[in-house]
Amino acid sequence: MKIKPPALEYSVGMELYKSNTEGIGGKIKQIPEDFLVEEIMPDGRVLELDKGVIFNEGERGEYLHFTLQKYNWDTIRAIRVISNRLNVGRKRFGFAGTKDKRALTTQRVSVWNVSPEELRRVRIKDMTLRDFSYSDERITLGDLRGNRFTIVIRNLGLDDGTLRERINSVLNELNGEIPNFFGVQRFGTIRPITHLVGREILKRNFKGAVMTYLADIYGGESEESREARKFLSETEDFQEALRRFPKHLGYELAMLNSLAKTPTDFIGALRRLPKKLRWMFVHAYQAYVFNKALSRYIREGAETEKLPLAGYEIKLDEITSRILESEKISQENFKISEMPELSSGGVYRDCFMDVKGFEILDIDKDELSEGKKKVTIRFSLSKGCYTTTVLREMMKNEYW
């Protein structure tokens, strides 16, 4: 009998597991150091934790590259704080990809027209800046080969032998074909709404998109946040909602501030959000459709190597076409004249990911949970692949 995935995964299109082996259960990210992410540069070198990397400094270029090692910081906020300390604009910085917040991570960053001496004077708790070198090139999104992960899975109720047996059994059963699903973090782990907002944008229901973002209620939030969203859902009183929403919900407050002035300008409210976040709405919907299509291919035992992220100019397969038809979304919907910056022609994505160098490093007592075990594993993934889609096949539970 097939093991059913958790409701959250199912709701974002991950409708099954590819392997039938029973999972090990457990929890990840109980403490930040349980999740180590080390960036693999385009030349294959790993930015190892606490180890310097030697670069050929060469002649002074426009950009200074450096390794950013951080503990329990998300990349965007880390760059914001560094830029403030240097008193330079955030747009001067470039990086290949964002790294998890609740983690210990390393990554390469570039900054324009800043000297090593200036960076060396930056002192920020739980951050290290090192390995300075000059370049004429800015680091941009995608300028990496992948990431190496060292992950501790805790709260395990199995003995050592059973843990090893189940992990190895899953890997053998998958035989190198781990589904390349978009992980739940693409959609939001507390409020999985990004794809829902994207769907309303594609349907040109901009009010629906705004109200989904502002007013949909999920249990993982504080009572204050839930009550504020409930009030807005029932009254659509943007002026009063602006007073009731908690101060930490900065994006929501920016939208409400816009709507308090112009209550019917929902496109204007959406444009109060950063462009990258707005773009994420449509991309999350594409990811949702991809997940559903890949689930159906696996369920039906059909073979395919790539599937489209739907857009207005890409050729669609039959299953993706049927999913879009059931959602009442056409390819032309992805050409958004009202918000052209969100339009998408579509691209292809590999259906399965290549997991390299997998090893079980250690099995030991879990010092955070009496009577339980923990296992430490390590593996590498190419860019664009989600660690959690590897872990879900092994754990088969709500792992957050």
C-alpha cells in the first residue's frame, strides 16, 4: 500500500512518494547547526565551513568577491545589514542563490567598488566575511554548480541497523531517480499561498490575489495575525486593518497603506511588494502545476525526462495541458499585459535530480530528545534542486 504524503505536501502538488519503503520519521532544523549548506562554485570547489579558499587576486577589478559564512541569517537580511554597515546601496551586491535562514551556510558574494579593508572592518554577530578577491564580473543568480548539505535528522525512534537499512532501501529503490519536486518552502511553510496568489493574478482577479495574500488564515501564525486577517476578510476595511496588523508584517502593511489611500487599486497594492516577490507568485503557480504533473507521471508509470513550467510560448505535454484546463488557466494567461513584469514564456525542468556523494556520517543519541536517536547525512545537489524533496522520501512525515 502506498504511503500517503502529509496534507501540506499534497496541497502543493506533491501527491505521492516514488519509493514504497517505510520512512524513518524524525525532524530537521531543530537547531540551526543541524542544517549545513556549503555552496559549490562553478569550478567545483566547495566553500567548506571554517576553511579559507585561496583565490588568484589578480589585478584590481570593479567587484570584490568574498565568502559569506552565516549562522541563522537569511541571505537577503544578511546583505542588508552588511550594506548598512558599509553605508552603500544593497544593489551593489550580487550572489548566486539565497540560503536557508535556520541553518549554517557558506556562499560567494560580490560587491561593487568596496575594498577588502572596508569589509574586514565589518563585524556582525554570527557572520564571517573572508576569502577576498577582485573580479570584473558581478556574481548573479545561478552562478554556482550546486550545494553540499550536511543534515542532522533528530527525534528518531529506530535502532541503528533499522535506520541504515531503511535509508539504503529508499536509495536503492529510487535507483538515482528522486523526483525533482519543488519543495514546500517554495509555496510557504506557514502560509502556503504563493501559488494561490499567482493563480488569481493569472486569472486577472487582482482583488482575489491581494485578499488571498492579506486575509487567508493559517494556524501556524500568531493569534494577533490571525485575528487581523479575519477582520480584514470580514470587513475589507483597509484603513482599520492597517492599524490592526502586527508591525512585523511589513509587506502586508505596505499593501494596506496603498489600499487605504486607493481602495480599488489592487495592482498598485501588489506593486508595493518587491519585484522578486511578485515574480515568485507566478513562478510558484508554475511550480505547483509542475509538481502535479510529475506526480501523475509517476503514478501512471509514464516515462519523461523533462516537463514544462507552463508559459505562453512553451510546448506543453498532455498531462500539463489537462491540469491547466481543469484550473481554467490558458497559456495566454501567462502573458500579463496589466503587469508585464510577471509574464512568463515558460521553461523546461528536469523531472529527476542527481544526488551525489550520499553518505551516512553518524548515528548517535539525540541529546535534545531523551531515548531518541539522530542520524547525520551528507550529499550534494545541483542548483535549483530542493533538499527537502530528498529528505521527504527518506522520512515520509511532516519533517519541519
